[in-house]
Amino acid sequence: MPDILIVEDEESLREVLKINFKRQNYSLDCAESFKQAKEFIDKNSYDVVLTDYRLKGSSGFDVLKYQQEKMPLAQTILMTAYATVENAIEALKLGAYHYLIKPLKMEELNAIVGKAIETARILKENYRLKEQLRKQYAVEGIIGKSPKMVKIFDLVKKIAETKTTILITGQSGTGKEVIARAIHGLSRREGEFIVVNCGALPESLFESELFGHVKGAFTDAKFDKRGLVEEANKGTLFLDEITEIPLNLQVKLLGLLQSSRARRVGDTREYEVDIRVIAATNKNIESEVEKGRFREDLYYRVNVIRIELPPLKERKEDIPLLVDNFIRLYSAEQNKAIQGISEDALKLIMNYDFPGNVRQLENIIERAVTLTKDGKIGMDVLPDFIRNTSCEPVSSIYQYGGIDLDAKLMEIEKEAILSALKEANGKKTQAARLLGLSFRSFRYRCQKYGIAADEEEAEENKEQ
Ligand SMILES: Nc1ncnc2c1ncn2[C@@H]1O[C@H](COP(=O)(O)OP(=O)(O)OP(=O)(O)O)[C@@H](O)[C@H]1O
Ligand SMILES: [Mg+2]
């Protein structure tokens, strides 16, 4: 695969660039328009796209956006003869790697392209390794490498193709439905996966929803209606929150499980179905049995194979994988090129207990991706309840085998700038004052950390 794609409408410059990069043994393609660049990107994958800002009928931003959509790990460098601060900021905001001003200084150009190629290659290598890991551990999109989850995956693979009834238990958000769907996916059953939310169906409708009814069975029954049990024929019936089934229906469900036969409400005939039942609950089902709220005979019929999903805090090894997975998922959904999470942010997440389990982690990452423009997810986009769980005293940071003091200080500086900006409602002059900095020095630091300047800054610049 080629290394560089050059997009430049001016032929002489295109030639100069071509010779320059060929001399350094890079392989490259040259496009003279956005249209042609698209054709190249559709066919090939590049590490770096070097594009002119002004292209006939389009702009370098179109190229940048196309690159991000089609090759999110590549890096785009923009070149322009018409430099404006707004454009440069916009380019960086959109995720460009760099913004160069024409006439180009070849030495600078080569250094930047070299670094961009290195960045792209590291990202690609990381991605490849993560994909490898993911494939190794995942069952049908389920992430986990902790011994507890690996054991569950092994069991799932073993039982998926059988017709055995399965009971999945575990706290809310631990992935019960995900596992149930995976079992169905691996089962090769040709029918559908039908969810019955036992907690949400009103008692009066429950029987007819589940088993169907015939016309005239009750006042509102104007037509024959198939039940969810029939919908699940040849597939899987997922009884979610099974302990919520009303007692009188528990008997009928037991009948179905024992004979694979059921009867629509108001009908005299029975029908036969071929279903696989998976039930789930986040309640302690044994104590429901003890209290007489769940029939013991049905319990034994359902609890043939038990999958107990551990809370997330008991399988923290899975957190980094889940975090990566959700970052990838939500940055793809939101069209962003987010490059993972900072070490500190991950550390904070690892220290949290997650009462809402994987669902809560997923929500936190979705929010963090939304609040992050590009680069890595930092501590600043994590919710307060996570940030407050562990404010490490400086004296304890050496337990990780020493620290990089400069990096630590930069991180603290960035955090302080962001929190001052928040405190000052985004007003930069005020934020600078809060930190005891001159506006000039504040602005310099903002630039250093890629904290984008907005119009308000331009206004204030004029005032000065
Ligand atoms: N191991 C996992 N890998 C990837 N995603 C997961 C995993 N476990 C859970 N999730 C995600 O977490 C969310 C919650 O999972 P799910 O709905 O299966 O939980 P649940 O146990 O059924 O919760 P509840 O008891 O509240 O219904 C889903 O968005 C799911 O995609
Ligand atoms: Mg559920």
C-alpha cells in the first residue's frame, strides 16, 4: 500500500512534491482534484494525505473529511497559500494533523510528513493488535478476557447449539441480554430471537401477548392474534425478568416448557412449537422461590443451565477492552477519529466500582466521546463522580514505578486551564485572571494544549 496521497491542483508543485518524496523512497499517488482523491482513497489505503486547501470546486476540508470517513487512522496535512487563523483552527478542530503555509519549506514539510507517517503507523499497529485481541476473546461481539468471562464464553460455545433451557442471572447492566443474543446467534436456529419483557407486560394482557388469542376471546379481540411464543417458533424465546411473570401464568409457561405445546386465549385447540427458552433475572430467584413468588417446579425447569454474570467490579481486567470497544463504537457513530484514552483517565475508571456495570461504563464512554473533539479521551470529560473517587496524593504516584514529571505537570496545567474556562463560562480573559496569568500567556498555553480559541477570543484581542 502506498504511503502518501498528494492532492494538489497546481501541476508544478505536484511534480516538486513527487520528486521530493520519491527521493526519500516513499511510495505515493498524486491527485489533482477532490474527485480524483476520492477515487484513490476508495481503492487504496494511505498513511498520510497531503492536500492543498484550495481545490477547484472543493476544499482541502472535503479531502480531510473523506479521509476521516474512509481511513480514520490516516493523517491529513493541509497546505495553503491563503493562511488565516480561523482556517488553521478549523483544520485542527476537524482533526487535521498539521497545517502548512505556502511557500513550503521542504525541510519542515519532510519532518512533519515523517512524523505523521509514524503516527499513522502506530495507530494502525495498535488497531491491529486490538482487533487480534478482540477476536481472541469475544463471542459474537461480547468483550471480556477475565477468567470469569472466559469460562462463560466456553460454556456458551458448548451449549449454544443444544436446545437446553438457560437461566442467566446477574446484576442490572452485566450483559444478560447480550449473552442471550449471542447464544441465539451461535445456535444456528433459523427462527428469530424474541424478547418477552415480563416486567413490562400488564397482567391482563400477559397471557394473550405470550400465547396469542382467537377472535372473540375477549371484548377487544377483534381478530386472531399470534402470540410471542409462536413468533419465536424455530428460534429463541428470551424471557427477560422472568420472576415478574404472574403466578397463574407460571403454570401455563411450565406446561409449554414441558410439552412444547400451548393454547391461544379462547381457543380449544393446542398448537405445537419448536422453541429454545432463555430466561434472565437480576433478582435473587432462589429467594423469590422461598417467598412463594416463583413456582419451584418452574424454577427447576428453567434453571437447567445457569450462567451467572459477575458484576463488572469483579472483572476489572475487562474494563480496558470494553473501554476500547465503546470508544471505537461511538467514535464511528459520531464520525470522530478518537485515539483511545489517556492513562490517567483509564486509571480513574479502573478505580470506580460501577454499580450500573457494563451499561454504566458504556454510557460514560459515550458521553466522553461526545465531549472529546479528537485525540485521546482525558480525565476532563469523565463525570465528577468518577473524578472524585480517587484524587491521588502526589506522594503515592511513585507506586507505578516512577513518573514523568514534565508530562504530569503538563497534565495538571491542562486540567487547570480547562477548569478555569469552565468556571469562567468560557470567557478567556476571566479564566486567565483566575489562574493569575496574562491573557497572552494564557492564550499561548491554550494553543499548546490544543484548547481551541473561539470568537470571543478574537473579540478580546481587538480590545487589547
Ligand atoms: N461483555 C460485553 N461486551 C460488550 N458490551 C457489553 C457487554 N456486556 C454488556 N454490554 C453492553 O452493556 C449494555 C447492557 O447490557 P445488557 O442489556 O445485556 O444488560 P442486562 O444484564 O440485560 O441488564 P438489565 O438487567 O438492566 O436488563 C448493552 O448496551 C450491552 O451492549
Ligand atoms: Mg436486560
